[in-house]
Amino acid sequence: MKTISLSLAALLLGAATACRPGADTPGTDDGLRLRLATEVLPFADSDGSRANLEGTGFATGDRLRIKIVCPYSPSTEYGESTWGNSFDSFWLQKYTGSGWGNLEAADGCDINGDLNYSGSNSVSLLNSLFPAQQTPYVFTATTWSTEHRFVDKSGNTVLQYAPVFHADQQDEERYRASDLLWAQTVMQTGTDCVFLQFHHVMAALQVTFSGHTLGPTATLTLEGMPDIDGQEVVVGDRYAWASKSNSAYNYRQKSACDVAHHGKVLGIGVNDTAADSSYTCPLTGCPNPAATGRPAREAVPNTATYTALRTAGGQTFRCMVPPYQPATLPLLVLRDGNHRWDFRLTEPTAFQQGTLYKITLQLPDTP
């Protein structure tokens, strides 16, 4: 387990102690400081065991957006607002290689919509605050990779810190960005430590070719996949309804769901500027967010082509895929120079979130 310290906010009063074995202890000059321990669970492989697919920890530069709500308090409690520093009151953090810290102007994000690169809120804004209410806090955290910026019909700037999916995953950075991690924990007032256990909400496909040795330019594509390139992936949150920040293009509108869809991929976020609102468009074969009471909309078609990440000069390819159950299984196309092989998948018949599917395919010794 990877344990880290997050100087997110001095939200709670109490001694700074490790809340998981091996957690580091903040320095004595920090004063009040919320302790955060995190763990990234590996994918479950298709055989039912645990498998490491380079997804068991954070890398330098990874970003978190953290939503804090008090669902059973009618008023806005300390920690639920960033005082206008960020849109939708997200606490924004980046992994530095040894821990978590605030975003800085050098990270290239506007954050507050003033047309200048800036940093996320400093912990000093919360050092003198103490939450007195006795209802629970809910921490919901997701990785994110892209700052979406647009102007609404009234001319107002809107920023969204979006976990974006990439159809072309040949680059490791785009592959990792497509691997959305999600965590949530409920905690009582008065603790100094929060533990977030991150889950992979996407599925992963690993294809290994045996027989013919592939050349250095070999590529693998998957045809007939959900068309979500460049789109924000939305995960259901049963507590999103309680977010005190409730703008027209809010996390609350897109992520609110019933218990059955909690922690599951609902679809992709769509910004409808004409209607001055956001909504979630479901994927064909994925849970339909219309179950939350919002009107049903046309689902995303399975017409896209994904390009997989290749291990360094090897015979294995990896690709992140959203959880869904296709009516027609994808077509795998391997290209190596002027040679091509087509393989229609016969299994899995459905891609379950957090699961790694490992497939081995035999190639002829000579193309």
C-alpha cells in the first residue's frame, strides 16, 4: 500500500498521527493538518486473482480532484467550498513523487477562470477553521487530466477538471490518463486522518502474441469500441445531490445517481450550452443514468477505433476500455509492416470495470 500525506486542508482538529501502518508523520511546524492515506487496488484479472498492470500507485504529475460534502447538513460546512478558487469547489492536488501538493501556475491550469495560470488553494486558508457540526463528511476523489474551458450562453467562463479518455493510447501518458481512478470514504468530524482506497473504474485488455516476432513498428487497434475519445468519463456518486456548489454545469448534475449506480461508470459528460446545463450521456451497453430520473438520451455508439499501448519492443499490447457489454464483440487488427492479421474477439462477452482481461493469440511463424 502506498501511504502519503496531503496538505489539503486543516479541516479537522486533532493530533497528526498515522492512520495506516507506514504512513508518514507531518512536521511539527504544520499545525493543524489533515492526514490522508491512499491505496490503489490492482486490477482483478479474468481468472479471478489480483494482477499488477502498472496500476497500483501514482506517478509524478498525476492529479486529483477532491469533492467534500456534508450530505446531512443543510448549511455549507468548512471544506465544502474553496471560496471561489476553483470551479465546482474541487480541491485540486498533484502528486510530486513523494506526496501530494497544491497545483502551481507552472502546471498550466487557469483554475479560477481569470485567464491566468494559477495555483490551487493553499492550506493556509483553512488553518484557523474548525468544523463544529456533527454530521459526517464524504470525501470523493478522482484522477483527472484535462482542464476543459468554454464560454456559456451568457458569456461566462466555465472550467471543468475532467478525467478524459483517449482512443489513441500508444503513448503511455494517454494510456495512464485513460485509467480513471475513483475513491470515496465517509468520515466523522474530529478525526485527523482520511483513508482513500482507489479503484479502477475502467476495464483493461491485455493481448499477447506468440509465434511470429513482431517488428518495431507493429500496432494493434480495436474496432467497434465506444466513441468517447476526448470525453469526460462520469462516475456515479450517490452523495452528489448534496454538493453545496450547484452551478449549471456542475458535478452534481452529471454524477448524482441511485445506489445501484454508485461508483460505476455512467457514461460521458456533455455540456449543453444551448440549454445552459450538463448531463451524462450513457454508453451503449453501460448503466443508463436515466435511472436517476433524468430524461433518457441517445447512447454513445460503438463505432470508434482504439490504438493500444505496446510494451517496450515486446509482444504484448494494453488498452484501457470503458465497462460495457457490446452487442458485437470488437475486432482486433494487428499491423506489422505490410502484414495484417484480424481477430474477432469471442470473449470476454462483457467488460467489467476494474477487471483485466488477458488474451494470448497465436501468429504463424511467417506472415
